[in-house]
Amino acid sequence: MQAKVYLISRTGFAPHEGQTMVFRSRSLSLAAFCGALTLSLPLSTVAQTPDPLGLSIPIVIDFAKDHTPVPYELDHNLLFFNARIGDTPVRVLLDNGAGSSLIDETLARRLGFQTVPLNQSLIAVDGQQRPQVLAQQIPFRIPGQIDTTTAMLVVDLKPISAHFDHPVDVILGSEFFALAIAIDRAAGTIAFAPSGVANIEGATTIPLSADDIIEAEIAGQPVRLALDLGDSGGASLYTDVFARILPDVETVEGQSMGAFGGLHTVRRAQDVPTTLGQLDLIGPVSEVTRLPGKAGVDGRLGSTMFLPFTVVFDRTAGKILLQPIFNAPPTAPVGPMTAGEIRRRWTTLMARPASEIMASQETSLLIDTMMAAAVAYRAKVRESAAAGAPRACPPEQADLSPEDIVARIGAMSEAEQAEDFGVVLGRIFDARYPCPAA
């Protein structure tokens, strides 16, 4: 059985046969998934997480008896939620790639936490090495979830906050991933639980190592990818690995957001087959610079890769649970559409949160319609070429994204927008890709 999950690329559109932006599951029944995420918490549960700083300070976490998932929001495809330090509300970024949790230095100073210098240095947001400073006895609480007193590194987070809609007060780092972290896409909530108690009915299990490494395949080649939820990208390969696995592939430029590096330009190959356990996906793969200390790792898996799924990250249990979400039925039956209708519905869809776009069947419907029209256009181009009068000469990898096509439709007259989308798309490609003069 096939179900479609589109890893939407907004930088390219490839209208040719064999284009299969399709999620394929070898083992799942996807007939009626409605976010069947369950948490089985004991009435009183205490968990201990590892000490990431090597200070032999156990972090003890109390779980609320009336355990209630909390809402999250996405900003540049990174996950944020609200918590409290004492009575002070704070905005938290989830990032397993942070070796330990961080608190903004201005906030730590304002709340008067005792700090101690460490005999270590930290690569700060500006790329400079700075002495590490530790804030102790921080009363951190996620209401309805967990309560703990912990230590965090003190860092100037203002350069990170500048890239987001709201300030970043805390980055919740690797030590909290000793817990099970369940993200319910259909409900838009996140829950922290002891390892082993969060489950998703019918989910696919992806093995996860103790150092957050996932064994995967990209373009049929085995790779070891580091899970990094502080990176807004999807699948990415380090430069040397990218050159080895995808040596001749055509690429486009795009941007990715990293919690510590801000926006950076990446080179991206489109529509590359990627396999995670029993999941086959097709989507973009980016080329990125190898990070220090990442020998033996071929690349990263960022947060965008997991947007189409309800997911449980359970490092202690050595697994990730993934279940695709399809919680929004098509708003109209599949059939011919005018160019104006495509434009109206695509614009409405793109105004929704990224997680809803990924999960929506409206996305599947519109992409299916565009792809069908593009394939039909390609067949007509071949027919005209065989007759000795080619109507156009489009490349195999066109550089028009869905947004480009919708924008061109928006510049047309009402009469043109009332025409069949396939006809209008043909004119757009004819104008964009004329054959060179003889």
C-alpha cells in the first residue's frame, strides 16, 4: 500500500516521467492512522539523565501525575515550546545536537543564578572560543510534564534569537534526550516521558545509537547520519561524502537554519531516494560542511525530515518511532482544475504552518495535479520533436518551483486563469524553455 508524504522543495520542479515524490512503506498499514500516540506513565515516576558536563551531578526529573502534553510551534522548521524557570516563563528550543542545555546569559544574570567557570572552552555562536560558565540550581519546569533542578551552560543566545520571531531563552540539549520525547503532529503537542513508555500504534521503528546516529541509505549507498533537531534542513551529506555519492547530480542553492550557525547557504540535490529503516522517501539532499568531532559520520538528519511524521525519539531504548500523518482530507475531489484554482488553493496552503503543509492531503492533491500536467506536457514535447517541429526544449531538471508557476499564473488575465491548468502550464514552459535558434 502506498501513501504520499511530500518533502516539499521550493527551489525546483522537475516535470518528467519517473518523478516519484512518494513515501513508500514496506511494512505499515496506513489505512486509518489518526495520531494514535499513547503514553503509559506510572503514577509516580522519577528519571535520572546523564551528566553531559562530566561533573557527576545527577539530574533528577519528576514527572507530573496528571501528565499533559504541551503545545509546540515551529519557527524555521525548528521546534519551540514554553516552559518555566521558577516563576519566569521561558521559550525553549529543542536541540539534541547541543551537547548540554544552554541558558541565555542575560536571563541567567537577571534571575541571579550562581555561576562557576569551567576548565573548558565553548565555541560560541560567533565561532569564537569562549570560557565555559555553568549556572547551577536552575529550577526548570514544563507545566504538566516535568520538574527538575538542573545546571546549564551560560551563553549569549541573542545572535540565535535574531533569526527567530521570539527570543530564545533556553536550548534544551542532549541530556534531556535520555527521556522519550513524543511529538504528536496531528495534535501539535510535545510530551516528555520515561524511556520505553511512549508508543505509536503501527509505527515504523528506526534504530538510533547512543550517540544519535542513524544508519540510512542515500541514492542506494549506506551512510551514517547524525540526528540534529537544531538544524532546519532535512537530509544532508558532508562535502566529501556528497561528492562521492552524488558526483554528477545537478544542484540548486538553498538556505538552511542551524541553531548555532544562523542561516547558511547550501547546495542541494533534488529528488534523491533516501531510506530510513523500512521507510523509503524521495526528497532533497543538501551538501554541508563537516563539523568538528564528526569523524565516521557522513552527514545529518535535520528537523524537516521529521515534519511529516508523528514521532517518538527514545535514545535510551535505541529507537525512533515514525508514523506518517494524513489528517486533512482533500478539499475537493481530484479532477481537472483551472490555473486560477491551482493558484488560489496553493496560496491558501502555503499560508498554513509547515507541519500542516507536510501533513495535508491538499498538498498531495495539488502536487499530483501539477505533476500529471507536467508529465503530459513532456509527452507533447516529445511528439512535437518527433514530428520535426519541437515546441520547446525544457531541461530534464527544470528550474521553476511551484511558487514560480503560481506567481506566473497570478500575472495572467482572468480569462487565462480560467483555462485548464495543463494548458496554461504548457504555455509557461514553452515561454521559459524555447529551443535555441538553428
